[in-house]
Amino acid sequence: MSPFPQSSVAWARSLHRTAAGNPYLLDTALALTAATVSVRLLIASRQPDGTPWPWWMYLLAVATAAPLPWRRRAPVLCMVLVWAALGPYSHLAHAIQPQFQFAALIALYTAAAHTAPRSRAVIAAATVVIAVVGTRSLGGAFSSILTFGCALMLGSLVWTQRQLNEQLVRRAEQLEREQEAEAAKAAAEERTRIARDMHDILAHSVSLMVVQAEAGPVVVRSAPDRAERAFDSIAETGRETLVQLRALLGVLRDSSETAQTAPQPGLAALPELVEGVRRAGIDVRLDDGGRTAPLSAGADSAAYRIIQEALTNVVKHSTARTVSVRLQRVDDGLRLEIEDDGGDGRRPVGSASVVRSGRGLVGIRERAAACGGSAEAGPGPEGRGFKVAATLPLS
């Protein structure tokens, strides 16, 4: 429970937001405070001969703090103006002045916090000279140098911290650009692989259509039923091919690589894939209740590739001992879920490295999107393990 009333905390936060939005407000308050301290000291004291201070001394006291509202816009000029008024004021009213000058410390700190190291060296040298000349004793000079040196050091630390923050911001922006470029590169490479897979499917489908179309006229008179089935098969294959052509829109084909003519593996090859992962030492629990869902050739291949990529990530990047693969028919789609247990916790789940690199997950999302589906990935329940899920449309 906070030791301060909620109203006080809210008031402090409101004041902080106001000061951050309008720095002149805070700087003006500092100037008024510094001027008030100097004027009150004059009012409460007398000249060495016992007479009150003349009016121009009060004006000089106010002049020592007058430049402070502009200290952020022109820090060096503000410091020079403060020192110019403080020099004669401190010399004439030396007996009543404390060793630390509020306005001078603020101006010196601001100049150090907004200037480069070489400029700060010049400011430090000038400060030593002014401290020695403006005081009338060795102890006073030492005390002034120590006090002003602390202000210079604090300003230098603020300047250094600001430079480090700016450098971190630049590095973060550069890292973000590199990650975006890497993700774009991974997406482009995955689109190329998708195009190659889809090309193989289309080539296989068109080859079937050609063979069936050539066989149709041969049996149209001797076996009308066979001819009718052949033409029905041609129509079905053609419709499926049109679906694949729509999925190919916007996907570039890498013409430098030689396409294979055999169709890509689908969910029918899932048991062999799971058995290979089991041989790698991971217990794979397969629930393939939705494996017989009617999928297009492209979606069937995408489902296989998504499961393959997810299992590969588990083998390569995770300490998981068990992974579950579930295929479930939902509404008008097929739901795929691949979830590992995250291992024994001796090190972070390796699948998280896939999240950071983004390449494996980019490929999964691109494959799902290419056939009209979607995919997502992230930590498993309670932050343990990793889960990949995808939904693919039925034919």
C-alpha cells in the first residue's frame, strides 16, 4: 500500500505531465525560486555600513535568475548571462551569499548536459577561473569549485546517458529494419517453394487430364460408362486445377530450379513422417481423426508441409520429449494443431528461437495462406512448450 494518499499521487502525476508537456513552466518556476532566494537574502541583510541595499542590487539579484526559462533552448548563452549578472552581484554582496548559487548551478548543469566534451572542458576551465576570482578566500574558492564541479559532473552524466539512449534507439531501429528484411526474404523464399510445389501438383493434374482426354474417344463407343467416368474425372481435375491456379496468383516461380513431375506428399504420408520423428527420440502422439477430410491437392500438400515444418522445429530447436499432432474437422475446414511439452525446463524451449528468427513460422503462414487458410503459433498453455495451429479449407 502506498504511504501517500491517492490524491497526492494523482496530483504529482498531473504536475509531471504538465511539466513534461511544457518545459518552460518548470524552468520559469526554477527562475522564480532562484530570484526569490537572492532577493530575500538582500531584504534580510544590510550593507557593511548598516544601510539597506540600493534598488539596483535587487535588480541585479533578479537578473542572475532571469535567463533560466530559456536554459534548454540556449544552454551556453543562458550560462554566460547568469555568470555575467552573478559576478558583480556576488562580489558586492559576498558576505551574505551562500557558497552555492542556485541559478549558477542550474545554468552550469544545463550547459554540461547539452554540450559536447570539448565544450564542457572549456566551461570547466572558465568555471575554475570565475570561482577563484569571484571569491575572497582560498577555502571559498575550493568550496565553489567542488560545488560547481558536481554540477558539471551531473550534467556530463546526463549527456552521456542521452547519447547512449540515442544509440540504443538507432540500434533498435536498425535491428527492426533487418528483421523486416529477413522476414520479407523468408516470405519470398517460401513463396518460391510454394510455387514449386504447386507447379508439381498442376503438372501432375494436367498430365492426368491429357491421358484421360486421349483415352476417352477410344472407349466412347465400346464402353460408354468408362468414357463418361473419364470425362467426369477430367472435369473434376480441371476444377481442382483452377483452384490451384487461383492460389498461384501473386506467387513467383523460381525458373532456375527444375520442377519435379511427381505429386507432393500429402496427409496420406503422415504416418511415415510421424514414425521418422519417433525414431529421433520424441514421443509423437497422433490423433488423425480428420485426415480423411476432403482437401484439394494444394491444401493436402500444405497440411503435410505444415506438420512437417512444425515437427522439424521440435526436433531441431526444442528440448521437448512429447509432441501431439491433432487433425480435426471443424465447420468447413481442417484444424491442425502441433503442440510440444517444452522438455524438462533445463533451457528455454527451442521453438522460441523459431519465433525470434521468424523463418519457420513465416513458411507455415505462407503455405496456409496460399491455399486460403490461416496459421498461428506461440507459447503453449501456461507459457510452457510451443504450439502451432493452422486451419485449411475443405474442397
